[in-house]
Amino acid sequence: MSSGVKCRNCGSTDIEEDNARGDRVCTNCGSVLEDSLIVSEIQFEDAGHGAAAIGQFVSADSSGGATNYGYGKFQVGSGAESREVTIKKAKKEITHLCQQLQLTQHYIDTALNFFRMALIRHLTRGRKSTHIYAACVYITCRTEGTSHLLIDISDVQQICSYELGRTYLKLSNALCINIPSVGK
């Protein structure tokens, strides 16, 4: 959590800063406040056989990825963390869905932050990922006040609107998101 920083959307000071991802996110509304934080600090820890570097190395010729040094990170075959792979896939699918609904990048970022919040709280386990993506987009539509309905998203995703509704309710309740009622 970061102190002294306020969300420009909801005014909350409950901000999560993740140096590994390089972003700053409001945990109250899910808005991305900054997404290109670069931290130039590295920590060293004494590990029985000498000092070990803990942190990330970002080279000038890298394509935005980071190489993890240290321990405690589960690595997948390509060298990326499992969670990073999950978030990249979610970003791709949420972007595709939002483009079909003609939503801008702001909505994509907000929906992705709702997905990250659900992922951190382990709310994605045992649920179909297409339902989670769609529910995050619908939560974004409701909180941002767009005219999209649940049935619009279920039609685009070709999923049952009742199943999508159940997933939406579980996520919005578990994440404690105050969803405004559909207006006139």
C-alpha cells in the first residue's frame, strides 16, 4: 500500500503499488493510476554461500519483460511466472471482448484490474475463465455507467446469461464493489 497517493477516480487512499509489475492500482475501484513505474532499487540478502540479489533486472534491449533473480518465484518453461501468463491471457481476452463492445482502453484497464483483484483473492479458481473475463467487463460497464447489459456481453461471449450473472454476483460481492443500479 502506498501512502499519500489518492485515486483520481474515487478519492481512495487504498493504493496497491507493485514494483514487480511496475504499476499502481486503486484497490477500491480497480483503476490503474500508473502503469510504468520503474524502480531502480535492488536488495541483497546473505545466502549461506554468499550474497544473493533479490529483485528484477530490466535490460535496455528487453521487450518490456523482466528477468527474476532470487528465490520464491515459480517459473514456467518460458521463464515467465504463472500469474504473469494468466494476466497476459486475461488482458488479451478482455481486450478482445471490449473491442467487440466498442469500449475504450480505459474500460480494458479497469476490467483487467478487477480481474487482478479477483486473481489475488483466488476467486478465479473453479470458474470458467470466459465467465470471469465477461464478469469483470460487466462490472466495469456497471461502475462506469455504460449502456451495456448483461445479455449484451453474454451474446458476444456466447455464454449463458444466468451463469454469467451468477459469476458477476459472486465477484462483485466478494470484491465488495458497490455496483450502482441500472439507471433510467
